Amino acid sequence: MTVNRNKQIGSMFFVVFVVLVTFSIPNVSATTTEEQSIYDVETECKYQVRSNDSLTFAEKAVNVKSCGIESRLALQVLTVATAPSAVQILQHQVRDCEAKYPIYSMIGKIGFLSLERSTLARHCVIMYELDEWQIQDDSRVNSLIKGLGNSLQMELDKDIQLRIDNVHKALERYHRGWVINQNYKIKIIF
């Protein structure tokens, strides 16, 4: 009798534990208003495509996919501002890069990147090439952080634009692959 009672008490504590843990974890998947508006536009786009009776099944599938791709591209464009903790990490990076500079000056950029093989090493090389690296006053660290941040943001912007361009090129190639032959769609493989 006590074994069953202990099992009941144990399972009750487990359920309480699961409930407490579940409700104490913050909602990581919470979306911002900008993200929600992008999702709403995607949902409306998909609804309009699916309810259009003049489109064939294949056309609907392609256009629904296009709605999803456009929303993913819009979500990629939303970038989060640098958090204070990220700035602290950058301050540590500046100090670490200052310590590694003698190695960089001895073996050069390619040797340094081959030796280190890390994101920190790449960030150091970016900082070494900035004009701000030569500053010797109190504004040096902040100038390097801003310079690194600007360089990384430019890389991110180029990457986002490259991804957008690649998606649009792929969509254009996909749409050109369909040829209308009377009332039938024929996929041309190339």
C-alpha cells in the first residue's frame, strides 16, 4: 500500500515540477509586432493564392512557396540592435586582439588567420586594418568597437542582399522553366 502511495506522491511532485518549469520559462518564440505583421502578410498572400480558382495546382504551389520566401526575406532584413552584453564582448575582443597583435605583425594576415582559425581572429584582422587601430587615446576602444560594428554590419548587409538576389534569381529560373502549351503546363528541365 505504501509503495503505491509513494508512486502517487512521486508522480504528483513530477507533475507539479513540470508545470512550474513550463510556466517559469520565458516565451522565447514571442514575436515582435514587425514580425507578426510579416507573418500576417504571408498568411494573407497564401490565402489569396489558394482561393484563386483561375490558377492551376502547380501555379498555386509555386505562388504559395513564393509568399513564404518573401516573408523569410523580410524577416532576415529585421536586424536586432546590438545588446549591451554584446558591447562588453567586443570590449574583451579589443583587449584580446591587442594581445595578439605582435603575432599578427610577425606572421602577417594569412599566417595569422591560418594559425588562429576563429571568429575572434577574423575580427582582430578587421580591427587591425581599421584606421582606428592607430588611435592611442582614451577613445580608442570605443572607436574600435564602432569600427568593427560598422564593418560587420556592412558584411551582414552584403550577405542579406546576396541571399535576396539569389532567391529572386532562383525564382526567375523556376518561373521561366514553365512553358504554356495550350491549357497544359509542361516543365522544361535544364
